Amino acid sequence: MTPSPARPPSTAADGGRTPWGALRRHRPFLLLCGEQAASSVGRQITALALAMLAVTRLDAGPFGASALLALTYLPGAVLSPLAGVLADRARLRTLTVTLTSLQVVVVASVPLAEALGSLALPHLYVVAALSGALTWTLSVALQAALPRVVGPEQLLTGNSALTGARTTGMIGGPALGGVLVGLVGASSALLAGGAAYAVEAALLFALPASLNRPAEPAGRRGPRLAALREGLAVVRAEPVLRRQVLAGAGFNLGSGAADALFVVYANRELALPAWQLGIVYAAFSVATVAGVLLAGRFATSVELYRATRICAVVAALAIFLVPAASLGLAFPALLAYQLVFGIAATVWAISMTTTQQLIAPHHLQGRVAGFAQAALLTTVPVGALSAGALAAWLGNVPVLTGAAAAALLAASCFWLPPHRTGTAVRPPAP
């Protein structure tokens, strides 16, 4: 099945008002925004606390820290296609509430294990893997939910607003996580992460009951294998999606390697204090706000696919600032990296997600999102584990430089000699 490239109408469905003007009074969409903010706080605190526990409390080296990151992404790479089938066929509201409630239990197991005196590195690995499986399954489900909540002419604005809501949590999340780690310890800080997930579950429970109607009616369902093939056929048949997925997967190989070494590199080689590390992470969130504000106008003016091409290269070039921090002025260099990378990566992500949602058929939104997410996540643990192993042999700076080069090479795939990439997907003017 070959879907025709989507061209949403140029007029808003709310009688001439702007898409954002309608979304501000759209209760289900506002609940999704609140969920994104709460989820972001929970993820930021959890990621920072787990990494600090592994490095400072349990003496994990570069490979150990890389394995922790890899286990966060690996379940998404394996399970995302199946999560797509589940999202298309399940009661979405019930599914999202269940996934988020399980996150509370998984995260809370760490402070419980410490209280019992049984906390060990394998426990953190299990928590990272389970939390990753829940996070990425929820991500697919929410990507499938948005086109059922807003109209096609509101998708670009909706994705920008949801990214902005995530950023609201990301700005305070790392700083809050750093403060909590300093005051009560990394393990106890995870209790705040669990509380954020509980708020997220309550917001999802308030979504309309209409989301519990499966996108794919029971009468037209075939075997799961055939359902997976149907979703894969959309990605393979549409050149725009295919090139986005291939370039994004290669980019994530390099950026995943850099992310895996970032905490160990900043903590041990650059001797960055915890408060500076928290500010560096928060700088990415501030940059994301700028990316959210730029995404709609930029993607509208240059068209979505071209916005992806430009921002991919800029984001890859920014990664070179990480190894450059070892030459001096480490704190400003890492701040600049997070700011430039944050803006470019945000516009890229919003453009790519909107393109995908515009192209995918209604009853296949989950499967298309699942296959795209699986491809993008598969290379992250590969890059993370490779970086950990190579850094123990070559050192952090050479591996970080190679990671940046790999990301740039992948992003450059967008600029290979012209070929047919389908009709340009252009959103309506804001």
C-alpha cells in the first residue's frame, strides 16, 4: 500500500482562527500538554539519579555507564513495532494509564532496595530496561493519540506545543534532580521522579473515553505478523519517511555514543561540579523552547522535509563542541553545545514527527510510529556500548570526536545527489 503524501488544508478548522487559538481551549489537548510536562520531570530526575548512582555510588566505569544508557533504549528498539500494533488495537486511554502507573512501581523499587541494603548495579540495569520499555511504548501510543485529538491542520502546532510542554519539565527537571541528589541523595531523589509519574497517570486518566475506541476496528484485524507488515509497508513505500528514518538512525549512532560518555566525561575528565552539570542539562531545555518557537515558522517557510535536512547537519556539527571542551573553557563549551544542539534537534524532531503523522493512514498511526521509533532507537544502544568499550581503550576525547563525525556523516545523507523524495509535505500557514 502506497500512501499519497498528505497536503492538509490551508484554512483552520476552527472558523478562521489560528490552530493554536483553538488548541488553547481544547481540554484533551491541554491534558496531553500537562502529561508531557509531568512525564518530562519524571524522566529527567530518573535519568540523572540513575546515572549518578551508577557512577558515584556503585563505581560504574565508562562501559558501565554506557550500558545503563543502552538498556534504556534497547527495549524501545525491540518492542516499538509491537507497541505500534498495540496502540492501533488497544484502548488507548487505559493503555497509557497502565504504562505510567507501572513506571511509578519500577522507579520506586530503587529507594526501596537501598532502604533494605540490597541496591546493586544489576538492579539499576533492570530498572533502566523496564523503565525504557514503558517509556517507549507510551511514546508510540501518544504519537498515535495526537491525530485522534486534533485535526491535521493543527498537527504542526500541536507537536510544537507538546514539545514546549516537555521542555517546561526539562528546564526544571535537571536542576531539581541535581538539587535533590545533593540534598537527599540520588536514590531518595527517585521518589520525586515516581511522584511525577503518578501525576502523569492522573492526567492521562482524565482524557476522554473516546480514546478507548480502538483505531483499527476488531472486524478488520488480521494476524499480528500481517499487521506489522502493513505498517512497515507505509515506511518503505514513502521515500520521505524512508530517508528520514535512515539518516536519523545513523545520526543516533553518533549522538548515542556522545550521550553515553557525557556524564563520566564531564564528571571525571572535566571535573565539572554537580551544579554546573545541572545547568548544562537545563541549557538544553532552554534551547528547546527556542526550537519550539522557531519550528512552526521555519518548517512552514522552507517546508518540513527541508527543515529536517538543515537542522540535522547543524545538530551534528554541535556535537564537536563536546570533545572541544577538553581544550579549555569546558563549562561554556558544553553550554554552547546544548544550546545549538537543542534548537536544531527540536526543530528536526517536530518536523519529522509531523511529517510522519500527516503521511500515515489513520488506522496505522501506531505501527508507522512504532517502526520509525524502532529504527531510530536501534542504533542508540549500539553507539552507547561501542563508545563505552572504545573509551576504556582510547580515552573519551577521541571517541567523542569520532561520534560527532559519525553523526555528521549520517546527517549529510540528506544532502546526497537529488532523487525523488515524494511530494513536499508543507503545513498550512500559521
